[in-house]
Amino acid sequence: MTDQHEHQHQKHPESDAAVGAEYWDARYRESERIWSGNANTVLVREVEGLTPGRALDLGCGEGADAVWLARQGWRVTATDISGVALERAAAHADEAGVSDRVDWQRHDLAESFPAGEFDLVSACFLHTFGEFPRERILRTAAAAVAPGGVLLVVGHAGWASWHEEPDQSVRFPTPEQVVAELELPEGAWEVLLAEEHERVQNQPDGRPGTRTDNAVKVRRLA
């Protein structure tokens, strides 16, 4: 299965300034579909055994993760910076018959965050170029997790094998750095997963390549 998210590592702005909604709307308009339409494999693996409740999907893109969660019985709040992406996501949910289980919200997470408390908060491939307060956003995400709930953070651990001149403005923290930067209160959280994994992914020319991702899964105890 191809992961839904490959985010902004195909084309990117030259400026180090923050990348906003205008950039992402234009990025999505480049083609009828950017991502595969399948839920992220790590999300599926790590969530399948959880009891469905309230879920928050950060950076939902075209909605594959949110739709999958809704199909499993979750009530989902899904947010993205791009209105174009959210329109496609809502159409996907309609086609899947789960539109009543997903609340689509447009947020620039650097500026605003969905209200509420959630049994699952998922942040899959929440990367961007330029200025982006990812660590602060993930701490806000952790604060939105209800007692007994889970925060899942999945991200790239480095550039793909075919990138000859990687953009140095993009930071790829290790799983241990992700956990440390969450600044979780001692005794209030349990680390369930913090690891890197390699996967095969097709290059832009169709040939297989490799990339390393990482995943962090923590549970709030109190």
C-alpha cells in the first residue's frame, strides 16, 4: 500500500518564509489527486486495536486517513490548511458514506487549532518547508488528548533515496527527539512506540526507491 502523504517534497518554494494556504491550494490544483487515497499504513497498524471514540486528524490532506477512521467507527475532526484539499476530502467521505462522521475544519495550525478533547490525535507527515512551529503544534496536539487516549506522530526520518540535493530547511527529528520535544509531564504518559522503519516507495520516474520514516505513539495516563 502506498502511503497517502508524501507532502511537500516534490516541489517547494524558494523562500524560507512560512508556507501558507495559497501555496497548498495551488499545489493541490496541480492534479486531480495528489495522494493515493489509501490510509497511511502505520496509522492502520497502530489504530486497528483501539476502541473507536473521538479522533483528530491533523493535516488531513484529501481525507484518506479520516475516512478510514470513520469507517472503523470513529467520530473524526479533520483539519488541513488547504480548502481545495478539504473539498476533495469531503467528497471522498460522501462517496464512502461516512460524511456524517467527519467534521472538516480549515486551520493553519501555526495560527489556530481545533477545539475539543480526543481519544486519538493523529499527525501523519506533518512537515513543511520554511518556518513551521511543528514542535509547538505537536505539544498542543498532546494537550488535546483525553485521559487514556493516544497521540500518534508519523514522519519522515530523512530524504528519500532519490533526492540528490535535499532541501536543508526541512528538519527530520528522530523518534527520541519527537518524544523529548513533546515535553510530556513525567508519570502522566506512557511511550508505546518510538522507532524508525524503512519502506519501499516508487520514485517520480516509477522505479522503486527507499525512504526511512519514524513513528511515535504515546498514551495519556492522567
